[in-house]
Amino acid sequence: SSGINAEYGGKDLKLLSTISADSTEKNLMGAVNNIQTKLSLIEPSDYTHIDTRLQAVLHKMDLLKSKAKDIPETNNKVAEVFDSVRKIEPVISTLPNIVDRLTALKVLHEQAAQFASN
């Protein structure tokens, strides 16, 4: 028991301490006994329910993983839009004047077209 604990128990102390957190024995055998005790509490009829729930959790994790892949692309698109807005921001204040001028020119062109047709 102490040979196994020395060989494998020291490999990942964080994992061992997590597994044996509610056990009085803080070694590999204590962790194994703790897991066996917990597994014996599960009824065989609950296995399918547990499996179904685990599959649902895995599916949700896969969805989150795929959405996480899209985040950098979305962030790049948002950054591009903000850059475009920053570029046209100085022009935005002049737009009302430009629209007024174009409207006035439209009237002038219509009058010129009427004069030329007479």
C-alpha cells in the first residue's frame, strides 16, 4: 500500500487532495476507498439516468466549445465595424450640410432642365 502510494500518490497531489478531501486518509488507498464508498451508494437503476445527464452535460460543453471558437471571429468583425465608424465620424457632422446642398442643386438642375426644354 505504501509502495503504491509512493509511486502514484505523489504524481498529482492536487488531484489526490481533491479526491480524498472528505476522507480521513489522505493517501491513494484512502482516495480509492472513498470512491468505492461513493460508487456503492449509486443504485444500478440510476446508471442510465446518470449517463443521460452526463451526455447532456457533454453536449452542452461541446456547444460552448464551438461558440468559443466563433468569439474571436465575432470580435474581429465588431472591431472592423468600430474602425469604420471611427473613420466616418468626422464626416457625419457635415452630412446635413451636404444633404441641403444636394437638395438645392436638385432644384437648380430641375429649373435648368425646364429652361433647356422651353
